[in-house]
Amino acid sequence: MNFRPVVRCFVFVGCLAAVRLTAAESNRMQSRSIVATQQGIVATEQPLASQAGATILAQGGNAMDAIVAANAAMGVVYPAANGMGGDLFAIVYEAKTGKLYGLNASGWAPAATSIALVKERAKVTEKMPQSGIHAVTVPGCVEGWEKLLTRFGRKKFADVLAPAIAYAEKGFPVTELIAWSGGSKREPNFSKTYLPNGRGLKAGEVFRNPDVAWSLRQVVSGGRDAYYRGEIARRIVAASERLGGTMALADLADFRAEWVEPISTTYRGWTVYELPPNGQGIGALEMLNLMETFPVAEMGHNSTRALHLMIEAKKLAYADVLRFVADPRFARVPVAGILSKDYARERAKQIDPLRARDEVEAGKPPEPGSDTTYLCAVDSEGNMVSLIQSNYGGFGSGVVPDGCGFVLQNRGGLFSLDPESPNALAGRKRPLHTIIPAFMEKGDVRIAFGCMNGWNQAQAHAQIVSNLVDFKLNLQAAIEAPRFTKITFSGLDVAMERRIPAETRTELEAMGHKITVLGPFSGTVGGGQAVLRDFATGVNFGASDPRKDGAAIPEPIAVER
């Protein structure tokens, strides 16, 4: 046979591909391509967790089953950020009804706690302790899993927790950005669990946690009650009593997660959703309302004018978050007023287009008539979940109940010791929360997205939405694009990645901003994940942030044999 024509054809096609590749790369703003498939996708910040979720999809589970499997695995492979001792929030899109559901699985403070008691026992005067037993609130994670599976799932705990149990028992190599040092939390059970050989884990070292496997098996056999009423609950209370805390069995047994109605605003034709207080998601929506009063697209992506506007909008929105957001069962939160477009137009008048403001006060909205992990999933039917889960600080409170293999969160550190604050510490009250999942839609397109890292999250959400809507970036580019972050609530300080041009940073400094330059892909600005469903074509897309170790992993296609 004469192979020459075939060779010539191959070379010709290869040249065409090269030409196309060069054209595609000419405006490429991302380090990796979007994942695209007609099957499901799970995106997390650790590939093993993404794979756990994708495996459940391949076994016939839906997006809700997959997200629980991925989250349980994340608690094993990234124990500093999240786990069975933390809280959980989720936004669920149900394809068959087209309805959106919100889940608030954040726990409350023990009934017996009080400002006076914490001041006395923790030896503090002005601020809540950020570690130790007095920063612990009831963990909502397992209750959140139960709610998701019971209402929407097809699988049982035995199925979805199996990958996490396997990783815990057999071990896994710790990834680059998740590797941890000894840290400062040296409570004996913590050291026993997370500091084998007296130190932390380096990248590539294999870590095993048989104790957390035991805890997960308790949930497999007894459901959420095994955690909140069974042996795990007794061990949590025993740890609290040993360390002088106030957690009681009733605090755990009485706790229930809540289905809530997502709140939303519109941004240039898109509808963007967050969860209502006690979370900071309302801050992202207020930022978008403020930004919408300016021609952001005309200013240019990450231009001096656009960045200045977003930074100043962040200050105004976060001032309102700090002043008004609290547990709505204890405080009157003016949600409708904060989300009012008229309020945004009035508030936006405080933005000086030429000068940064140092101090910003909360507005007067009209009355109505640390460490965290974010993950998302979409299945082949179009069901979607946007979920965020956290211990708050790295390794939370540092308190590990005997033999449980997980740390209790330090979310109570976000309470205020000021009795006049709407977020003042009180028994059975939930603190102001930083962790927020997000969702957006327009026409046939639905996007579940989120970004981690404490107070960074709402401002990151607004920047990602602007990347998608104002500047028409694709999903991966929108997640990767250089960002700024301002963790403080006032002042002129702001940090931004050095991929933002030096000339732009110099111009911002001339306007009064005091800029700290971060690395090109800095974890300080948070790491994001996103999945997109185009219902017109039936195609799913996934994106994962290179600022983390993660990946968006597609469900394997079924192969007939």
C-alpha cells in the first residue's frame, strides 16, 4: 500500500490545527481550558474529591449525591479547611422544576453561653476568642448532607461516603497547597490526629485518618442522628466539658438546618443569587447594584477606573454588611432595603471617581414594605449545586473530640462581645457568616460558582460576575483573571495580584490606594470553582482555579460492552 497520500493529508490537517491553535491563543487569558461535556462535572479544590463526586455520578447519582460525596472527601483530604466539624451552605437548582433552593446548615452557639461567661472563662475583654472551645458552635455539615440527600438525592450515605472512608483508611498523598505545618493548635487530640511523628504533612506524604473513617461510618449506619444524638455527640460534649465549654447534648440534638429562599439582584440582564443573612452574600449583591450605576464595560477590564470603582463599592457594601447582617431570628436585617436599586444609586454618589475614601460608614437602607472550601456540581440532567463548607480558621478551633478525627469549627469567633451589636453573642444564635455559595442565570444558561477565603468572598463574587457579564470572559478565564481583595472594612489598603499591570497599580496609588502586591496566582484573593449548564445545547462546562490544587472532573461516559 502507498502511504504517501495519507501522510500528506495528516501534515495538512496538522498545519490547519496549528493555525487554529495560534488564533485561539492570541487572546487567551487562562492557564487551562474549560472542561466541556454532555455528562456531569464536579469541581473542587482537590482532584481526589472531584473524582469522588464524578464516581458517584457514574454510579447513577445526581448532582446532589455527587456534591455530598465530594464534600465528605474534601473533609478528609483537606482537613484544615473543612470537615464534619464545620458548617455548610448550598444553593440547589432542580432541573425538572426549574426551581432554586437555599440551604442554611450553619450551627448556633450553645444555649448556656453568654458574653459575660466567655469574657470570664476565655479571659478576653473586647473580641471573641478565635480558637479553643469558646469559639465552637454546633457543626451544621452532617445535618446539611442529610437535608440534601433526603430531599434531592438518589443515593444513601453508604454510597456517597464510601470514597471519603476509603481515603481516610487507605491514605492519600497530600497535595502542594494543602500541605500543613505543625501550627499553633497543640491540643493533645489535635496533635495525635494531624501531626504524626510530631509534625505536619509535606506535599507528597501519605496521610491516614482512621478516626474520621470511624465517624463517617457512624453516619452511614445511623444517619444524622448518629452525629447529633449518638456517640459522636457525646464525644463532642465530653470535649467541651473537659475544656470548660458550655456545649450540651441538647444543643446538638435540637439543631436543624433550614431551607431558605435565595435572595437576588439583577446585573445587566443576568439574575444573581446569594443566600440571605446570616451570611455576607448580600454584600456581593449590593456591590453589583453599585457597579451597575457605572459603565464598567467601557472602562476596560481591570483598568484603573474599573478597579477603583469596585474597591470603593466594596467599602460601601461591606460597611452595610458589618452594620446590619446577623441571625435574622435575633435581629431585624433590612434585606429588601439593602438590595434596593434606588438605595444603590443614592449610595453610589459617595464614590469619588478620582479619589479613594479612607473611612466609610454604613448607609441607611430603606425599610421594606479563613479557611473554607467551595465546590460545585452539575449532572447530565442539568441539576446543579453550589456548595461551600468551612471550619472558618485553619483547623478551626483546634479542638478534636476523642477518637473522632475531625476538628470543631471556630465560627463563634465571628460573634461580637458588644451587647449593642446585632451580631452580639447569645445562646442558640448563629453568628454572622463569611461563607457564601452563589448562582446566576440568564435565558438558557445557569452558572453555579463561588470563591473561598473569608471576607474576600463577596468582593470576589462581584468581580467574577463582572468578568462574565461586562467583559464576556469565558468561565475559566473569569475564574482565573487577576483579582484584588480588601479584607479590612475601611482604610485605603488593598491587595492585588501582580498580573494587574504595574502602570495600573501606580495610577491607583496616585488616587490614594495603598497597594500590596501579591503573587501572580495568590490564595489571598481566594480560589474559585464554577460549573455552567447551557440548556439550549445540553452541554455542561466546568472551571477550576489554578490558585488551588483542584480540578473540574467530568463524569466518565458509560461504555457498552
